[in-house]
Amino acid sequence: MNILTLSIKQKYFDEILAGTKTHEYREIRPTNAKKYITYLCGGKEYQVDEELPEEGDVELKPIKYDAIKLLTGEYKGKRPYIIIEIKETEAVLLTDDEGNDIVYEYQGEEYLAAQMDYTLGKILEKHID
């Protein structure tokens, strides 16, 4: 089983446990993109965006995870966690009110704003003190 491990605030952790939060969203940035996506361009898959050709449409391909391990609490000792099934995954490009792509800059390079949308399923395992 391929499990993505993420930290989460206590409030959202509790909402997932209660079943009121059914999606987990994560912003895709140049510093974390390889954890969430690969890039498809011209029928070829690329691991990092620096490898992409200059021309052609680019599609974001989510990396396949079966579950997410969500940790909360302080970064010491045994932290409370849940492992929750992922029912569906989508990488979404973000747009402004006029439908234009949102563009950010990181270290002098522009990148499109995007986020991961994980549809959560059943809790597979939990450790709560």
C-alpha cells in the first residue's frame, strides 16, 4: 500500500475523525510538487517541471496513493495519527474570478497555482492518546 504522510492541524484532524471533512487539499509548489504529481507533455511523463519541453500542453498527473497518514500534535514522541483511504485524487489548476490561471513566482521562476484534492474514504487505522 502506497501511503502519503502529511501533518495536519488538530481542528481538521478532529473534523476528519468526526466525518465532517471529506476532502484534504494541499497546495502544489515547486518545493513539494514531486510528492504529489508528475507532468505529462507530448505523450511523455516528466518527474520535474525543469525537464519539460518549451512547447506543448502540460497535464498534471497525480501520483497514486492508496491512503494518507495524517499526523497532528507536537513534533516529539508518539504523535496522534490516522491512516485514511483515498477514494479519488485530482490535481487542479487554480484560476481567478475571470477564469485566468493564477501565476506565482518562486526563485525568479513563474509557476501555475495548483492544488491536490484528495477525496477521503474510511479510516483504516488510528492512534489517538
